[in-house]
Amino acid sequence: MAKIMDDSSKTVFGLTRDLFDTVVNLRRDLHCHPELSGDETGTTEKISNYLDTLGISHHTMVEKTGVVADLPGQKKGPFVALRADNDALPILEETGLPFTSQNHGIMHACGHDGHSSMLLGAAALLTQGTPLPLPVRLIWQPAEELGTGAKSMIDEGVLDDVGIIFGGHLDRRYPAGTLIVTEGPVNASTDTFHVRIQGQQGHGARPHEACDAIVVASLMVTALQTIVSREVDPAHPSVVSIGRFDAGTAPNVIAGSAILEGTIRAQDKSVRTHLQSSIERMAKAIGQLHGAQVSVEFKFGTPSLVNAPEPTALAKSAAIDVVGADHVEPLHTANMGGEDFAYYLEKVPGCYIRFGGQAPGREGFPAHSSRFDFDERALAVGAAWFARVAYFAGKALFRGSL
Ligand code: NI
């Protein structure tokens, strides 16, 4: 195991025991007082308070739900940005932890309390260490769970003068002391579709007088399954899932209308477009086949998250520096979840990694479950990595090699 396992050591992955304890306490305080996406004003106050104790000037954004702090560098130049998210989920916590949520029905079930506190740990490290080559911008972003927070921060100028950006997420599948760094796509685009089928309501005993929306919608459910299996290159992961089928009023009434809703995931931009056009083509063709009116609408979500080669190399070097090459791995399987960090990467190059944080005994409880927790030693690894990558990227940008 990595050196973090030695609890008696005076440092934990480059953090003094004191700083590690501070970061753990910050995390527990945030965990105790979770706030939903868009309501993170109490959370930003706690972040602000700790930045004040470090003497770091900062300001809030997006109606006091986000925080930004700029640290000066030796040279004026583009910022190296480090980003954490700070929102919780509408879940009733069942972990039984001593610092369990005090806000009924709201829980930090995705580890964003961890991300926010590890970035505070990085802030402490960056003010203590050798001078930074280039300025560093620390970003605590709201509303990641809605996929809207990054966009709001960008709209308010958080990426102005930023040359490169880094972020990460806790991952229960890997032990603490492991960092997962992967070049290329690491999260999928997340769009939703809404299909409305308008047939003709009628008597259950006289189907010839009606146009049965349930039969038409059922054919669509079956046909849409063939898009991923028959039309998309199997080397490009993608998903079409129908999560809602709403139709009918009574056993002896033929449904006049039906609604199908689902989610579309893809890692490749052209696959994303292909899935949308195929859903529309098939749904309309099946409607026409049976004389039903069909309308298809899409709600576009986060784009796929793609790590660029050079930032990924920097993220990997920093990871090796923190945990050693034996504890740096690529993602073992494609992740089809969404992550709004993708919006930043549409504007500037960067890399999004994963922090191993498997909590012993809780392996079966994934993120977004009421019993989710992580190994707090991952906080030290995350803080150290954030600080290290800020130096590494600053040096690389300083030399102009990016
Ligand atoms: Ni998350």
C-alpha cells in the first residue's frame, strides 16, 4: 500500500498531520451541513472563512454560491485553474456517520464535500510552499449535479486569463492512495429526449376505429434499442435508455397518446449527433407507419469530457510525484456518467482525474446512494495532487511548452 496507510507518520502525502486533520474537519463540517445545487451559500461561507484564516483574498460568484481565489505567481501570465464542486443531493443520509447530515433529506452523497475540502488543503499548501511560477486560480463551483454550475461560472468570467485547468472526482472503485489519470474521453455527454405520440383514443373492443398510441410507442421502445447495437461502432461506447413510458387511462380504453423519455450518452461527438438523428428518424418513421403524429424534442446536457494530451501528461507527472508510479492507473472501463467540468474543457485545455477513495466496508454503496462514504485519506492525496499539478503546469506554461 501507499505511504498514506501509515497513520503514525508525521506527514500524510506531503500534508502535515495538522493540515490533514484540518482538511478532514473541514470535510466533516461541510458533510454535516450539505446544501442543494444553487443553494450553496452556507457552504461558500465556510470556504470563505477558511480562506480568510489563510489570508487568501477571494470573492463569491453566481449569487454567492461559488467562490474564486487568485494566488499570485512570480510572473504575470495565464492562470493555472484548479476546480472543485460544492453541491449535495436530495438524498436522506443513512450512513450512520457521527458527522451525518443535519439537513434532513440532503446529503453529500457524491463526495463534493471531499473535493471542496481537498482544494482548501491545496490552498494551504500553495501559500506555504515555494513561490508559484504562474498565478493560480482556485475555483469552488456550485450546481455540478444539475450540470449548470460550470456554465454559470464561465458566464461570469471565471475562465478569463486561464491557460489550463485541472479537476478531479473521488472514486470508490479504487483504494485511497491511487490516482486515476486517463488521456482522451473520461465522461460521456448527457442529453435527454422526449417523444410524444398522438394517436386516436377509442373503445377497447373496437381497435379498428382507433390509433393505439401504446402499440406505436412499444414498437419505438424496441426499435430504439437497435441504434446502439446496430448503428454505432462498438469501439465507441454509447447508451440509449428509455426511463419513462407514460400512456393509457383504463383497461377498456385504447390510449390516444403516449410519452417516452430517455437519456442518451456518448463519448464521441459524432456518435452523439448520430444517436439524436437516429432517434428522431426512427420515432417519426414508426409514427408514419401507423398513422400517428410524433414529435421529438431533445434537451442537451453536458458535452463529453475529453482530457487533452499535454495537460494529462502534467496531471500524470504530478500524480506520480504524490503517490508513486505504482499507484497511478488509467480508468479500467469507460464511464458513461456526465460531469460539467466538460464545459471548461471546451474553452481551455485541461485534465480531469479520479482520486481513489474506497471506504473499507462500503464498497457496495456507489456515489448517489444514501450510504455512500469515502476514505478520508484520499483528501490528503487530492490536496497534494492539486498543489503539485499547479506547480508543474505553471512551470510548463512559464516555459511556453504548452
Ligand atoms: Ni459528483
